[in-house]
Amino acid sequence: MTTTIQLSAPIRIAFVQASWHADIVNQARDGFLSEVARHGIPRDAIQIFELPGAFEIPLHAKKLAQSGQFDAIVASALVVDGGIYRHEFVANAVIQGLMTVQLETGVPVFSAVLTPHHFHSSDEHQQFFSQHFVHKGAEVAQACLKTVASLRQLQA
């Protein structure tokens, strides 16, 4: 069992998620919420924003970071090969955008934007990725809380 992450002051987190494949992406959100609650973060400290797809996330993250209302931003999406364009292009654009947001604003941005190889909408893949996203949600929650705590120590 991991130890509880202690924060010196209340935290505000924006959780931005894509609506495409919501049945799977919602699992990351739920895993995230469960993990931050385990660390004593109240549900009202997290504000959830739902967007159409992954490509829309970086601009929204930038506006949220610039607002000064959030200590951290977490992004979640499932980017799959839709046959119209290569999913690697979208995933790369999203991740690069998120990195740019945090470097330009100083607000940490975390990614649970996943791009599986050969995703199919079969029951087996749906079940596997649903479970995987719960785990990834918990991981991104830990990374978020540890990073915010570390950044606060640097400012002290």
C-alpha cells in the first residue's frame, strides 16, 4: 500500500476529459477521483470538464491554467485509429500541446491520454482498456499530488 501524500494547503485540480469512448475514459476519471479521495482530497476540489475529443484538450487546459484557479490540470482521453487520420498525429499533437501549456504557464499538466495499438471495439478490448484506465487514473492522481507537493516545497 502506498503512503498518503500530504499537501500543505488545499488543492484545486481541473480534470479535462474527451467524450469519445466515454465508457472507457470515464474509468480513468473514476480511478483518479478514488485515488485523490484516498489521500483526503475532497470531491469538490476537483472540477471536471468534458470536451468532444482529445484534440480540444490542450487549448482548454491552457485557458484553465491561465485562469489561476487550479494547482494542476489532468487530461484524459483514448485516441484510437479511426481510419480517417493517423491516431499518432492526434496523440502527438495533444501531448506536445499539454507539455507546452505547463511550460508556458507554470501549472503542472498531467496526461492519461492513451493511444493503444490495434484497438478494436470487441468486448475483450473494451474490458481490458476499461480496467487499464482505472489503473491509469490512479497513477495520474499519484503523480499529480506528488508533483504539486514537490512544487510547493520549492516555493517555500
